[in-house]
Amino acid sequence: MFESEGIAPLGRLRVLDLSRILAGPFATMVLADLGAEVIKVERPGTGDDTRSWGPPFDERGEATYFHAVNRNKRSVVLDLRSPAGAARARELALAADVLVENFRPGLMDGLGLGYETLQAANPRLVYCSITGFGAGGGAALPGYDLLVQAVGGLMSITGEPDGPPQKVGVALVDVLAGLFATVGILAALRERESSGRGQRVEVDLLSSLLAALVNQASAYTVAGVVPRRMGNAHPSISPYELYETGDGDLVVAVGNDRQFAALCEVIGAPQLASDPRFSDNSLRVSNREALRAELVGRLAAGSAREWARRLTEARVPAGVVNDVRGAFALAESLGLDPIVRLPRTDGSAVPLARNPIGLSRTPASYRSAPPSLAQDRTGTGQQGG
């Protein structure tokens, strides 16, 4: 067990991670950050696919993509298609509280590692399966994030109105599925406290995306409205988008009439707040282009950074568009400590984004850097570096 056993919220939890790439490893990393002991099973020779997904690579030639979701874990190399590898994986599963896998439906059954088989031998096991499109009619479909963004509607509402469909700049669907999987696992563990039995948790990428479309989904399901691409504008709120200034781009995110009135004061046009075209949010949405013209004309008198400062002082949500470096710098300036350093056994460290969950008594812990491949070829879980 890790040193945090007994004080971390999940310090006595054992997790067998048979997943790879992003959704599953993200879920198991969240559990690991909260104290769970996670053993990651990888293929001989290549390991997790993301070990080769680069550039960029770190100074040791390891892909930074793999680093993103595999800290606080131990690496075990097993060939699950061999009888010996499958048998060892079964041993690990029978000693685990949680198993996470994201193979195509049916593959684990063929290896003797399916839910029914393991649950019969380990009734307390919480068995989480993450698929692209479920175990029914979509069982044979490959579950890659870009594909799900396309067929799941996200690309149709992302990008400029007169431009092509656009993907989000990160594998957001995988991250969402990993978060839903984590919630499902924790719910099953909570129920196990009273029933004494584990259960199967099933999450698919397509359903995760549809659930995460929130207001865009309900526009269709409730009102029959099919959302379309609007660039940086919001379908139901205005002004809530990106605006050009005299120097740089400015985001303004006005959510109520008070904020709109304050915006008008700051830009020197208080009369806009009582203009019959803009006096409430519904009118501002209906007259979006006219309002945009009014704002851009006045914002041209200053820089994005100066407007952001003045608007923020007036409690109007506004800001410049940071790159990732700027985003981390902002978090640092706000005292959020966005980067943690994960120790390696050679004394070096890997800097990674901090877990955002704050717990007053049992906070997340950062015990070890993402493991090198085959730290432990025997499957005993000895920590390497």
C-alpha cells in the first residue's frame, strides 16, 4: 500500500487498471490522486499507446501525453492473450476492489476476464467498462475522441458559422467519459458499503458527450431546435463572446442585466443599458449583431488588457485570450498552485497539472511520477522509478 493508506480518502482501495489511452487512465488517475493503489497493466514492448504519442517528449524521451494521466500508478507488463498473462491478471483482479477496462465489448470475456466470471469469484469487485458506443449495436465501432466529437454533434456546434465543423482543442469526450466513470465507480463503492457486493459500471463516450451537451441537448430534446455553429457567440446569452479591441481580443461574458449596465458604463455608453433593443437578455440575443457593432466600435478605443482590467474592477466578467502558458501563469498569480512535481526515484521530478479537487482534511496526494514501462514485470506491484 502507499504511505497515504488510512489518511487518504481512498487509501485502502485497490484498483486494477486494464485501460489505455485516455478515458480509463484519466479515471484511474483521479482515484490514484485520492489515495487508491493503482496497478496499470500494459502490453509487452510498447505499453500504453500514448507512450509513443509525441512530440512533445520530456528530457528522458518519454511522451508528455502519457504523463498527463498516469501519475501515482505502478506499471505491470502482461500479455493478456497468453494463458500466463491472463492468469496473472485474474489474480490481480481477485485482489482488487475496482477493475477498469476499455477494450472493445466481448474481448475481456474471451480472455476469461469478463464481468460475470470475475464477479463470481470476487463478489465485491466494482467492474468498470468504458466503450465508445456501448455494448449493443455500437459494439464494433472504434471509440476515438475525434470520431465521437464528429458523430456526437459536438463538431457541428463548434467553429464559425460559415466555416467547417471544428473539433475542440483537447480530447474532451475522453475526459468527460473518464469523469463519469469515476463518479460511477465511487457510487458503486458507496453502495457496496451497505450491500457488500460490487456491480458493473458502464460508460460510453457517445452517451457521455450527449449528456455533456447540456443546454444544446435540451434545446433539441425539449424544443426541437437543432443547434448550429455560432463561432464564439452563445445561443442564449448576449453579450457573451469574443470582441476585437484596439489591441487584441477580449472575451466578455455578461450573464445578467446588472453586468450589462456596468459594461455600458465602463465603455462610456450608459444609454445602451436602457436602449429598447438591449434592455434585457432576450432582446440582446434578438439584436445580437446590432449590439456587437455598438460594442466593437467603442472597444476599439483601448486594448484588450486595459478593458479586461477596467471591466473586472466593475465586476463584469471579462478577460484576454491566454495561451496555455498564460493560463498557468494566471492560476499561479491567483495562488491556485496549478503545477505539482511528481518525484522519480532518480531524484528528478515531472511537473504536471494539479488535481483540482480540494479536500480540507484528506487532500489529493502526489506520490510518484508516471511509471516507466515494465517497472515490475512480475506483476507484484513493486514501485519503480
